[in-house]
Amino acid sequence: TTVWIQCEFENCLKWRILTSEDASVVDSNKPWYCNMNPNSSFSSCSVAEERYPEESAFHKYGLKLVYSQLPLGSLVLAKMSGWPSSDLNNTLGSSINRKHVTSSTKL
């Protein structure tokens, strides 16, 4: 499988494709730049952005594209089927220390 990653150089911001193996060594706490791409065909900001698959390719696998006109940095809430899972409550229930808080409860 492949992973899309974006160059963080402010004059570039191009999207590149990495293999799962290459993506697994990327430190998500540090910026990533085109010159870090192991694929030498796309390891420079001067190279055009990689082709994005046609929308029909996504539909083939049951995936959907979401188009947005919201500005960069907008907060978007989305509902995902199966989330939150009731299994999550069962798993975390024993490790969460719950306390009922009322107006008279001291924190």
C-alpha cells in the first residue's frame, strides 16, 4: 500500500506518495520535505506534484472523495460509522476513574 505525505516547505506543499515501508520510518513529530523522499523521481520540490488517482479509482474500492470549500485550518466534525464503539467503553470502563460532578462537588 501507499501513503500520501505533504512537503512542509512553505513554497512547495506538494503531495508525494511513499510506500508503507518508507512511511513507517517517517518521524511524524518532525517536518517532512521532498528531498527526504527515497523515490529519486520525486525527491525535489522542483518536480511536479504526483498525479492524484482519478475519482473512479476510489469508487472502485468503495471509497469516497470529499470536496470542501472551507479555508485551511477550519475545524470539521465528521461522523464515522462504528465510532465511538461500545467496545471502547467496555475496554476503557475499568481503567477510567469516573466521578459524578454536581454543583456541590468539590474538585
